[in-house]
Amino acid sequence: MNLTSLSLTNFRNYARLELALSSGLTLIQGANAQGKTSLLEAVYYLATSKSPHAGVERELVNWLAREDANRFLRVQGHVRHAAPGVIAEQLEVILAPTNGSTASYGKRVRINGVVQRALDLVGHLRVVLFLPEDIELVSGAPSVRRRYLDIALCQIEPDYCRSLSTYNQVIQQRNALLRQLRDRGGHAQQLTFWDDQLVKLGAHLMQRRQWFISALELAARERQRALTDGRERLYVEYLPSVDPAQDPAQVANQLSLAYDVIAEGHSPYAARSAREIAEAFQAQLAAVRSREIAAAMTLLGPHRDDMRFLVYGRDLRTYGSRGQQRTATLALKLAEVEVMTQTTAESPVLLLDDVMSELDESRRATLLQALDGVTQALLTTTDWNDFSPDFRRRATRLHVTEGRVAEAPRDQTTDRP
Ligand SMILES: Nc1ncnc2c1ncn2[C@@H]1O[C@H](COP(=O)(O)OP(=O)(O)OP(=O)(O)O)[C@@H](O)[C@H]1O
Ligand SMILES: [Mg+2]
């Protein structure tokens, strides 16, 4: 698929932007703090209605606009599809002050002019974004990895997204009931209804995560091999909160154990059906019931999942060098492009922010080769010379200054050594 146009109002340092985008490679150059990352962020926002970072979405609204309750953030774009049937779509996300005050903002999504739930936006424009800080995927907290899995899977499977949204509501309701049971007592049987929901939705989410991670691993291993001249074999391991191989009685004892403490080495999680997961989930839930009531918290389920990355049987989170973590993250993102392309029959739009700066020559060359299969990629850089003259010739070249984007003068981009 292709994003053919992007229109921004009050998005970060872009007060106003109208930009036509070409398919193939687009290289966006600019000095520091001019708006390169913001531009990719805007595309990501249009695709997911989320900021790449879990945080306050209001931060995306232009500072000056935030002082005025009549001004709002708007991102709009046109998407052209490769798949037969749907040819072009217009997507729009608006973040506007509610109740005439900039203290709170509300979001509105439109697809082809029709108001839709934010949930339903995801999947219309599929993107894979690589930011320098995405190394956090390997090195950061489990919640970063769960967020990554959720956004990737939501883009591929609308069903996953719906289950996830209901699951999150179930967790809230169930936690409220657990709190009530703890504070005011009552029959624990009241939990049965929420347990059933939790198990059914949770098993679906975990089964799909299991599938996605194994598909990712296959593709990422190839990428890692290429990026490291065959030296590194990458394993991507799912660490589900509920593993049918575990004995429910043991689960109750192990709950507080962090995954880091579990034995080193690669012990792949055996693929399970949603039913197997559901049965194990139900049994393990029963075993932790009293602890859940004491904690007033749902202690098992996909909201407690994690995954890890191993090279030479060692967890990259603990033992990986920064370069290794970065390469693994890149391999993962390129693998995500591949899995998305295979499952949706359309290549997603690839957004690479400042990806070259920390890569050595051979990794740069491997990365650029990998772009051949992508129908549209936007890459940012501070320095044209990070890209070979041949690559620069093949790309559409844009220049960003102070939130304005223009075609780059030719002599700046191709004629220098
Ligand atoms: N909500 C906002 N409103 C206005 N400006 C903002 C907002 N958020 C960030 N900025 C500013 O926008 C400018 C562009 O930021 P951006 O991260 O896009 O720069 P960049 O071109 O990627 O720079 P670098 O090369 O350093 O990564 C920065 O000066 C930043 O401080
Ligand atoms: Mg930047």
C-alpha cells in the first residue's frame, strides 16, 4: 500500500503541512530539531491513532495551538491499496479540546468522511516504524514489548484488536470485583462470569501472539543472519503468562518470579491451540484465586506476557551490546514487514527514523537491500552522505526546515561525493 498524501494541522512543529508522497523510496533530510521524526510520527498516528510512545497524546498538539481551545490537531491522508477491491481511502484523525478547555482532549476518527471508532482505523494504513529508541523493545520493560505485539497484531487482524479492547475492559471489571471481594467480602463465585470472559479472550490473544512471534522469529532470524554476516543466530521467544506445560500448583508459587531468573538457554514454547491455552488458563486461575483477591488484581493473562531475544543462548536484554540490541530490533522490524506482507498480501509503509547513523558499512548495505521488497519507505537523515549516491538517485528527496517540507535541491543530494 501507499500513502499518497499527508496533511497536518498543529501536529508538533507542523502548524500546517500539505505533502504529496511518492511510492518507492523517499529520503527526508534536515538538521536536528527541524521535524523529521515528527513527520514519521504523524504517519504512525494516522495509521494507529496512537503516539509511538505510551504517554500523553496531548504532547503531539502544537505548543502554540495548545494555548487556544479553538485549535485542534488534525492528521489526514490518502491511502492507495495494492489489493483488489478497495482502491483508495481517506483517513483522518482529529484530537480536539473537549468542553471548550485545553485541559482535556478527545479523539475523532473518520474513514472516507464517516466517523468511526478509533479501533476501526487500525489496519487501513499499515505501517512499520523504526525509531532509534526502539532498542527499548529488546532492552526495556515487558510493557514495551506487549505494546509492540498489540499494535503489530492489531494492524494485521481486526479480530485481535476487538478481543484486546474487550479484554482490557474485562480486566478492569474483574479487578473492581476482586477489590470488592477483598474489602467487603462476598461469594467468590461472582467471579465466574468474568473468569469465563477473561479465559476466552485471553486465550485468543495468547494464541495469536504465539503465532505472530513464531512467524516473526523465522523472518527475523534470516535478517539477523544477513545483518551480522552469518555470525549471529537470533531466537525470539514467547514468554506467555499462561503456559499449558506448567502445573497450576507451581504457577501459584512462581508468580513473583521474574523471567530473568528463569534458567538461561533456549527452550522454545510449544505451539498450542486456543483451547489448550484456555483449559490451562482456567485451571491456573483457580489455583491463584485467593492470591488474586488478596492483591485485588488479575495476576494471570496476556497483560502479564513477555517475550525475549536470544543470541548464543543469552538474553540480549541482559547480555547484548548496544549494537547487538539495535541490530536485533532492526531485524525484528524488517521481519514485521515480511510477516505483514505475507498475511495481508500488501506491503506496509516502512518508516525508518535516523536508522543509518549507528550502523556500520556492511549493515547499512544489508538494510538498503532489504528495502527492495517494500512498496513505500520513508527514511530520515541529517546527512545525505549516509546514503550512497546510487540510493539517493533512486529516492525522492525532501528537505525539512522548521516544520516545512520542500523538494531538495538536486546538487545537494546527488553531486557530492
Ligand atoms: N508539541 C509540539 N509543538 C511544537 N513543537 C514541538 C512539539 N513537540 C516537539 N516539538 C519540536 O519540534 C521540533 C522537531 O522535532 P523532531 O523530533 O521532529 O526533530 P528532528 O528533525 O527529528 O530532529 P533530530 O535530528 O534531532 O532527531 C523540535 O524542535 C521539537 O522540540
Ligand atoms: Mg529525530
